[in-house]
Amino acid sequence: MSDPRIRAIPDVHGHAKGEHRPFAEERPIAYSARMLFLWFYHACLRGWPRFLMIADHVNFLTFEDPGAVHTVRRALKLAEAGDVYGAAETAGVDIGHARVVSEGLRRGMRFSIGVEIDSDPRSRPDAQNIVDAMRPDGLIRSVHFLTIDHPEKGADWHWPFDNPEFADVFPVVGPARTWDMYVAKLLDEIEKLPGQIVGHFYAPALFGHWPESKKLDEYETRLIEACQRRGFAIEINARFLYRDHPEDQRKRYLDAYRRLVRKAKTKGVLVAVGSDAHSPKDQGGAFDIILKLLDECGINELAFPVNGRLARVALRATREHLEKARRRPERPHVPGSSITGFGRAELGLPEEAESARAMRAGGARAARTASPKRKGTTAGRPAPSKGSTAKRSADSAASSSKARAAKAAKPAKKAAAPKRRPVAKKKKSPVRKVALKRAAKPKKPVRKAAPKKRGVAAGRKPAAAKSHKKKAAKRRR
């Protein structure tokens, strides 16, 4: 790569959900954290574009997308913090992928996730709720459908005018009417709907249908004025330049963008660049041609959406940039969590700048209330400082010095030992006494049982002895 500035051109327009399918087969495709992470992985592996944003079409949104977006943002924070294993586990990728992204983020690469919004009739009814839940970094406002009266399709038919499957409708509508409807719809959405970037303004000329030069100049002027009022940036879409198009159409396309960029610079409207890539291999496509166009128009700063605002990326550091960097105060380091990767603001904790601002506003009194209590203070009465500046009278000073001297002269008395109270004897209960007497009596020795004689049952006397006793009892009678 001859010019290193090509790597610094932000690519604000990419589609991680893949190439277009036939119109009848297009269906919503769910994001996954792995899909998004690998899109950024290819940029890190290549080393550029240093600033990259995903912005898929609104008709492809699903209710799983916000969860995947927040998951991959957490994985990117872990990768930036150096937690390669945590990033790989969070995004569901290999450790090698996470290591490449971690190295790219540490070299200064930055990634955003946005949405390309248009009035696509195939969009979900709750598409706006999904977009809000994603918290997109940027919104690209574009037009892909026009409502026309078709001789075969009927009235109020939504015509995808930039789709090659429906290019045969141009002779029915006509280029002049197509451009009139397109510009009117685009300007109406810029005035009424949110967004940061106007995408591919020259979309109706995709198949060579250009309006008259005077009319096109009017359209461009109206667009720049609307962007100036609403704070939008215009996009230079590079997809036409690296796709298969005739050379004369490519030259006319570049001339139109050169004219539009010069008008934007005159009015102070920011310029953004998008490859409109539907595959990782097209990221940063034709940026060398775009850089020549920017140099011809004298553009050094490009727009890149971050957290819903347009940041400026300088392709070359000028003296003005260096002086501004010197004057800028150093931002205090805001600690986050190395485990979750979230900062203080995302965890609901106050920022350091807010606390410093509160200290300056409240003064010393706010500082005393915010600091911890010192020892020896009572409720509502702070402890006197050592270097007190309060004035005292001469009499009070003399009396206090005499008291201190008298206290030092008296011998210190030994502290008397505390007297012990006599412990009352517990009365023994009668049940306890009987138990003690029984325990005091000596136990009688237990006689050992005589050995048993054979033939005689235990506990029974022999039959001969019984008969002898009966005879003796008869004689007494």
C-alpha cells in the first residue's frame, strides 16, 4: 500500500449478513456474536480499515440482534483489555481469532455497529424497537424503494429501483420522474427522521439513468442544505468503483461525487466513506481511488459514528491538530472491571469528572461533607484543627497555661483495682442431694457366676434335691 493514509480512512458502511439474494428469497437473518466478531477479525488480520462500522439493512433485523450486538461489544472490550480467553469464550470464536482482534484494538483500531435504515415494506412492524434496543453507534439514512403506479403491479406498488431484477421498470417511470420522487422522499426523511449519514445519494444512477446536469446540480444543493440543517454527513459510496461497471459510467460517478464533496466542504458538512461491502474481502474497496478524490477536494477529516455522534478522523496530523492536542487536558483514567469489561458509566457508577465538578461547585464545604469523619468529632461539631487561627483573650490563655502546669505537678495516682463482688453460692436442690448421696455410696462387689455343670440347665435345681425336700416337709406334719 503506497499511501499509509488509506489505512486510516474510516469504512462506515458494511453488511455482515452477506450478499444480496434474489428478491423473493430474501429473509431476515439473525446476528450472532461470532458473525460480528469475525467481521472485525478480517479487518484486524489485514490491518485496515482502522475504523470500521457494520450497518446492515433494517429489513434483515431479528429480535435476536440486540443480544448479539451487546455480547460482541463486551467481547471487544475484553479483547482490548488483553483478556483473550474471555473474549474468545464470550464471542464463541477460537483463541487465535480473539488474539488477532486484541492486537488490532491495542494498535488503535476501532469498531462500531449501526443500521442502514430505509422505508423497506418488508421490515418487521417492531423494527424500530429492535433498533432502539441495539443502541446503534450510527444510522445511515437511505432510500431503496419508491411508491409508483405500475401498469401490471397496480397502484401504490413499492418499486426497488436499485435492484437489477426490476431495472426494466425505468422506461415505464422515466429517469426524470424517478429522480424527482427519490430526492423528495430522501429530503423528507432527513428532515423528519433520525440519522447521522446519508447513504449513496446517486443510487438511481446505478444503471446509467442520470438526470439533466442543471437538475442534478439543484438536487445536490438541496441535499447539502438539508444535511447542514440537520447535522448529517454525506457518504461517498465506493461499491460502484470496485464492481463491474463501464469505465465511462465510473468516470461520471467520480465527477458527481467530486462536485458533491466540494459543495459539502463549502457548507461545512462532514464527509464519510463507505465501501458498502457485503463480504470481508470488499472491506476498504477502492479506497485508493477515494483518497485521490479527497486530496483533490482538500478533505482531511472524515466522519465516523461513535455512540450516536459523528467523530472526526484526521488522515494527516496538521499543525492545528497538534496544537489542539497540546491544549487538550489529559483525561483521567476511568477504571472499569477487567472481568466484565464494562466502564464506570455502564456499571451505573459516577464518573470521576462528575465528582470533580461537584467538588468545584460546592467548594470547601462540599469537600468537608464528602470526606470521612475524623476521630474525636461529635455529631454536628467538627474537631478543631491543629493550626487554628481563632483569637483568644490574654486572661483565658493565662488560665489555661496555669491549669496545664498544675496538672503536670500533681503525681499521677494509681488506678485502684476494681473490687470483685462476692459470688453467691448456689443452693443445691433436694433432687441434686439424693443424686450425690447415691454417687457417694460404695458399690458392692459383683459375685462371679459359678461355672455351669453339664446336664443341669441354668437356674434349675436337680430333680433329686426336690424330692428330698418334699419328704422332710411330710415328716414335720
